[in-house]
Amino acid sequence: MAILNNTSYETLKVKFEDDICFIQIYRPENNNTINNILIDEFTRVLDRCEEKTKIIVLEGLPDVFCYGADFKTIHQESNRESESQHRNPEPLYKVWLRLSKGPYVTIAHVKGKANAGGIGFVAACDIVLCEEKAIFSLSELLFGLMPACVLPFLIRRMGFSKANYLTLMTRPISSKQALEWGLVDACEVNSENLLRKHLLRLRRLNKTGIKRYKNYLNKLDDFPELAKSEALDANVEVFSDQANIDKITRFVTTGQFPWEE
């Protein structure tokens, strides 16, 4: 088995084993949150996967898969930017589209917490595996935001009503609930063994067959692509609202949630 990892990244750990690429989100000091560097590095890794990679395995840390947007970065950017300048959600949305549509099988292997934008990574993947201790949540509405870019992928994966309920309640759900609702495909106490069994089977597929199947699949259901414009506009709208930015700033500086006096 050939193992190749000749590129260093600031926010990711990347390992190629023959035709499998393992991507670990690695920002332990920031709760595995998403920033612009992570998005850029993820894009570059996917570029490397286009030609020969058959399977991409996306993982996080033992206690947190990915916790969504980096509020500290948003707070810092809000102090530097003028009112006419806002975060651009399109690069991250494109990453999720590539996970969903790309010529490879994508697997999210979830341990610990997956929240907000972390759910976007989960929902964009073809297969979702998790350990029994994993929990899933969308916390955006608590801050006056919404999972605008996550929802097209989440609706495609688990249906409109369940995605709507998860968004409105903002409350974490267990791996068991996620499995019942279709967010997760398989769950075991030992998720490493679960992943191994899936990889043994998926490696039998060939690259051409995977590419043709993914192209066909996305012609049958291309909702995330069709919803892209509306999703990006909605994301810009909520992150352009100064009241929402103030809530994020307060949380970053004091640790208090918006409903706490």
C-alpha cells in the first residue's frame, strides 16, 4: 500500500493511501471550526483528488468533527471591514458541491460533535458513518443566523421536514436519531471498524464507474446546485446584519449566549 503525504497544511492533515484520500480537519485550538484558510486548503486537496482518487474520507478530532464557522475570525474581520464588505460564502459552498458531485465516493466519518457548518460537510458526503457518541446540531438561529448554505445539502440528504425541525429546534440530536432521520447511514460503537468494512467494499469500484454514476446521480437530483444563488444571498443577508454580528462579538468576548442577560 503506497502512502503519500508530501504537502503540509495549516488546518488539515492529509494522507493518500493508493486511491483513498484521508482528510482530517485539524484545528484543535479552535474547536475544529471553519476559516478561510481551511476552505482554501480543502479546495487544493480536492484538486489533487480529481484524477486518481476513488474515495475521500473526511474526519475530525475524537471529540469534535467540525463545529461550524470560526466566530473569533468573524469578530476580527468585523472590526477591520467596512459596512459594505461581508464574508463570501461561495468558496465553502463550492467545496460542499465538489464533495457532493465530484468523481469520487465521499465518506464523512463523524466522532464527537458536528454543528452548523460541520453539518454541511456531513450532508454533502455520499456516505455518513459515525460512532454512537456522535451528536449533530444546527445552532445558527440562536444567533439570529440560519444554516442557509447547509440546508440545500441537508434537505437533499434527510428531507425538508426533518431539516426544518433540526434548524428550528437548535438542539443536538443523538447518533441514533440521526440514523433514523437519514442524516447518518451507519453507526457503531467502534466506528473505525465500520469505516474499514466500508472501505474494503468500496475499493472494488473503479474510478470510471464512480464518475459516471455521480454524474448521473446529480442529474437526477441537483438541488444544491439549483439552490446555490438563494443560499448564498441568504447567508450574506444574515451575516450583514449588525445585530447578528454584535451577538457573535458578545459571545466571543464574554462567552454569553444571546438569550443570557
